[in-house]
Amino acid sequence: MTRIMRILITSLPIAILSLCGVMSGAEAQLVGDTPPGLPAFNITGGEDGSSTYSLSLQILALMTALTVLPSLVLGMTSFTRIIIVLSILRQAMGTQQTPPNQVLVAIALFLTFFIMAPTFTQLNDSALSPYMDGTMPMETAISDGTNIMKDFLVQNTRVTDLVMFTEMAGDTTYEDPKDVPLTVLLPAFITSELKTAFQIGFLLFLPFLVIDMVIASILMSLGMMMLSPMLVALPFKLLLFVLVDGWAMTVGSLVATYSGS
């Protein structure tokens, strides 16, 4: 039922746009001015060789971009590493749903914007702004923007992961980071992010694990078998985390793990 609802929600805007195109075509036939093709999805060529896309096509492209945007946030930024580390930290502290998932996602997004700010600024200055001002064609803007993102991805990807996916793709070694295709760079970056996130999570987990073991040993020696060690250890974990300024250390360490941030 849920899958059917998603399909209906996804196809509804396209159906509305198609209906608008059919109605526009019918009106054009009534007035005797029928352009070739479906009017709602027309591409008009200018005298200088440029192409003008209809409003319906622009809206469709915008909707497609918004659909792909979450995947880009997950796959081409620092969001994946941050959210995994924060989730492991919450699990290690044993606080169940505190902080809640919404808070963790908000923290991860804000830290992602902070880490990616230099890259986004360079992307805006070198590609987006010149294209919006009309001084740079779309193909050049996309190429320059892709190269800027490639620089960030290569700087924060392990060489071993990059070599592994390069060999699996059957390609040779690349001399310039700009020559690495995104089909190889993106999975290598994601794999590297997962490895780093679990390494940081392991280091965060150790002190809390020691507290759990000490509390469990004390309770067993006192014969308090019915008392939950996790319940007793929770205040000590929170006290340790507050005394060492755990949030500042965790956030600072996460930001420091990125090159060029």
C-alpha cells in the first residue's frame, strides 16, 4: 500500500504537467496556432543557436533535482560520517532515544554546512554565479563545478579505496584528480567515509564500555544481580561526558578529520 501511494505521489506532478500540455494544445488548435509537438514540453531554438525550455520542462527539471538532492547530500558531503558517529555515540552512552533522531540529523546538517562551506563558496564563485550572470555557458559551469567537488572528494578519500574501485572498473591509474570519473570516485568516497566513521565510533565506544564493565563487576561483587548495570552506569557516563566536554571534543574531532575544511 505504501509503495502504491509513493508511485501515485511521484507520478501525480507529471500527470498534471501532461494534462496542462494537452489542454494547451487543444486551445492552440481552437485558435488555429498549433505549434509542433506537445506545447507544455517544447524547446524553442533561438536565432543565435540557443535553446529556450518551456516552463513545464523547467518545473520538471527542478522537481527531478529536488528528488536527487538527498542522495547528493548523503553521497558527496560529510553528512554520512557525522550522522554515523553521532548515532554510535548515542548508542555507547546508552541514552536510547536521547538526543532524538531529529536532533542528530539537524546537528549533522549544520556541521555538514560548516565543513562544506569553503567548497560551496568556491563552487558559487567559480561556477554558479558566472552562469547565473550569463558570462559562462552551462557546460563550462557544470564542468568547473564537478572539478571543484572532485577535489573535495579526492582529498577525503583513502587511496586504497580509490585504487580498489579503479581496478574493479578496469581503469588505469589517474595522474590528475580531475580525470577520475564520478562513477569511481563516489563509491570510493562512501566506502572511505564508512571506514572512518566506524573507526571514530570505536574510539568513542571504548571509555563507555570500560564504565559498563566496572559497574557490572561492582554490582556482581556486591551481589546485586537484579539491578541493571546499564541503569547504574548511565549517570556515570553522562558525568564523564560532561566533565571532558564531550560534545566539543566530538564535534571538533569530526571537523578536524576533513581536509580543506
